[in-house]
Amino acid sequence: MRLLVHDYAGHPFQIQLSKELARRGHHVAHGYAGGLLTPRGSLTCRAQDRCALEIAEVPMNAGYRANKYSFLKRRRYEVAYGRELAALLRKVRPELVISANTPTEPQWALIGEASRMGIPVISWIQDFYSIAVEKLARKKLPVVGTIVGRWYRHLDKKCLRASAGIVAITEDFLPILAQFGVAPERVAVVPNWAPLEELPLRPRRNGWSAAHDLEDKFVFLYSGTLAMKHNPDLLLRLARQFRADPLVRIVVVSEGPGAEFLREQRRSLQLENLMLLPYQDFGAMPEVLASADVLVAVLEADAGVFSVPSKVLTYHCAARPILAAMPAENLATRIVDRAGSGVAVPPADVQGFVHAAGRLRADEEFRATLARNARAYAEREFDIGRIADRFETVIQMACDHRS
């Protein structure tokens, strides 16, 4: 079957799915947005994929990065991206589209063009763009923000209702989809995962840790996006808490506003134990994560159930304990608790967060137990064969729905 898999963000597990579908005999074009400031997966074709997999970078205006938090300018860029995405659809002419992480405006452009061409679209819901926009817009512009939020909610409803199928990453999304008028029989729940085969275990002492002078240090490491739904101040609190311990380093692998905030604070407070690095190539991630003694995740209370940090899933592959400040109702928190892979506290519990960090610093046996549990969870849950089976079932359901 000819498929177009579009993952706006270019994340690791979506491209793994495309490669697996290509391995199974589907002809897959995998599209992603160029120029975004976000962690990327391995967006290259393996030798065994080249006959069945094409990877296409969809152009995004270079000004997008600088204007990401300006609603009007961002919308203009996203509308233009939608036109580029529609052009890719016309070029590939697939029999079915799977689209993930896509902002509402380009998603609607994609669905509209696909409808004109008679091509079914599966919307792969990672979070609800309209809900996030509405919350942020109301904070900045209480009256106008409400109108903006309603517009995007209206568009989200249209996108979801026009989709031939929906993949939701958590059952927590089902009540929201019902509010949007989506029939439950059109929704399949497929939890996110991380590409286990591309994240092999590496020793604590490795080339990356040596290059960054971390081999004899105790490392709390954060890797991934620091966006509006994250709180970089918690990472700052870690650095302040351990500033008197010469062996501790707080390593943050990120870019954007959150990283810039930490850079300013590091300079202002003279926090020599806070190390800031840009996003690393995905091929280096096994050594990056292995260089940590504790992996850190943060998510603001406002995110609730609407955003499940994929970094938490990636962390599980590394066999390292997780320190998290995330809402109790979030699926990632429940995974950490259920797997016994880390310590999770509410985002506002700063003292609890710092106390948990202290315990992890002091208790090697506790860390080892959490680390074993983390890797065991990844090996148990991240079977790409079983996951691809589920997607092929969804693809068939979507085709049957449109026939």
C-alpha cells in the first residue's frame, strides 16, 4: 500500500514506524517539517529501506523559529506550511495518510486536499493543539485569546470529524474526542513508545561523557524540549541545591526560551555546576543518556492529560532512574509509577522534587532498582512489531470506513 506518514516534529518513534511499515512491503513517504527547533529522530533511510521508503523534508519558513510565540506570525507560517504539505500529498499520491503532531491549520489543509483527492486520513493525536492554544492565548490576551481558542477548537473538531480514523496515545483523550463529536468506534488507542533498537545500552563511561568531562561526576540530565508547558526553574533549583557538591553536574540538552532562561540564570548566579548543551544528533543519544546517573523530566500542571512527554519513554530505554515533576493525572506519571522506574512528584512540589533528587544522589541501590525497572518496561512495551500490527489494523479500519 502507498502511504504518506507525516510527523510534523520528526520525532524518533514515528520514523521507526515508517521504517517498519516499509520493511513489511508498504511504500512509505515520511514527511516532516524542516527547520523546527526540536529533537529529531534518525531521518535517514537504511540500505534495506531504500526501495520502499522516501523521506521528505517539508519546507517551513525560516522566520518560524523567531516568531513561534507570536500568534499572528506563527499562524501565517503554519498556513504556508499547510500549502507545502498539500503539495507533498499531490506529489506522493498515497492511498492513505497518517498525520501526527501537526498544528491545526496545516492539518486542515492536508485533510481538505486529501478529501478532494479521495484519500483517507488517519489523525494521530499526540495532544490537543486547540486546547494548548486556548490556554496560552487566554493568559496573554484574556478576551481575544478566548476567540482565538474557540476558532482553533472549531478547526480541531472539523479535522477530527473529517478523519477516516483516529489514533489516540492514551485513553485519557477519549472523553475529549467524544466532546468533539468523534464516534468511539473510530478511535484506536495506541500508546507512544521509543525506538528500543536504536537506543542500545551503553556504559556510564563512554566517549560522550569523556568529551564533556562527566566521567567522574554525578549527573542529573535533562534532554528534550523546554517549551511553555515545561518549567526550567525546577532545573535551576537542582543546580542551586547541589552547588556545594563539587561532584554533581546538572546537564541540560535543549534549545529555545527555556534553555536561554537557564543560560542567563547560570551567568547571574554563577552556577558552574549547570551545563547547557544544544540538541544532540539522535545517533549520539545512547551515549548521552548513558552519561546520566539520573534522568530528569518536568511538565507543568496546565498540561494535565493533554501532553505525554516522549522523553520519558526514551529515558526508559537507557536503564537509568527517572526524576520527574509532572501532573499525577498525566500518563507519563502513571507509567513511571506503574513501572517503578523513578520518582514522580507534582509540578508545584518543589521541596518534594529537591528531596527526591537528594535521595537519588545518596542511594545507589535505589537508583539501580529503578534503572532495572525502567529498561524492563521498555523491553516489555516497545515491541515495534506488535505496534506496527496495531497500526495496520487501524489502516484497514480507516480504508473500510471510507469504502
